[in-house]
Amino acid sequence: MKIHTILCIEDDRFIGEMYVRSLKKAGYDVDWVVDGNDGLIAARNKKYDVILLDVMLPERRGSDILQALRGKEDLIPDSHVIVLTNFEQDDESRMAMQQHADAYLIKAEITPKKLLSVIQQIEDNQNTPIVKQAT
């Protein structure tokens, strides 16, 4: 299945604009929201192929959104989740998020080109888990 639609949940305007511009230039249909509550609503109300999820968000943290979407029941079974953060998490918190995500990336290490590469990797390996990236 080809990836077409992406939801970007990112409150940093510079980073969000950079991701959205790069993703649209690569041909993806991108929606962008800047707070956790809007992100959760968007993810529940529209099917996205990929959700880019920041950890530190206003209104609701990314970990809470991920738990709501993939905790007891997977409400987004057809979506891939890429967690993006610069926030240093303890190993237990990071591992809990990684369990429900398809990739876990450190924003400081991710260029738009590398993000596109990770999305391509997810698309190429949809039936097998990809290696999670974290430092």
C-alpha cells in the first residue's frame, strides 16, 4: 500500500513548516495541527497513512495521544506512527512509546531528507517491523 496521507502533529512552527513543505514537495497530502487535542481529534476523524507525532505538545502530550490511539484498542490500525522528539525520556517511557510506534526519531538528527527516507522505509516494509531509531 502506497503512503499518500500524512498528519503532522507538531507545535514548533519552524519544524512543522519544514516537514510540511518537504512532504508536500515529495507528493504527500499533509495536514498539520499544532496542539495535542487537535491532533487526537484529527487522527480519530480521518484515516492517515502516517502520523508524525511530537512528544512535547500543548494541551496533550504525544505519549497520551499514542496511548489513546493505540492503548487498549488500536483505533488507527491502518496508520503508521512516527514519534519525533528532542525530549530526553527515561528508558521506560521511551520503550513504552516505541511499543506503539513504527519509528522513534530524535528531531535534532532528522533532516527532511532523512524523514522522507524513514517514510519510504515504512512504505517498503509495511508487513515487517522496521528498526526503531533512538539515541
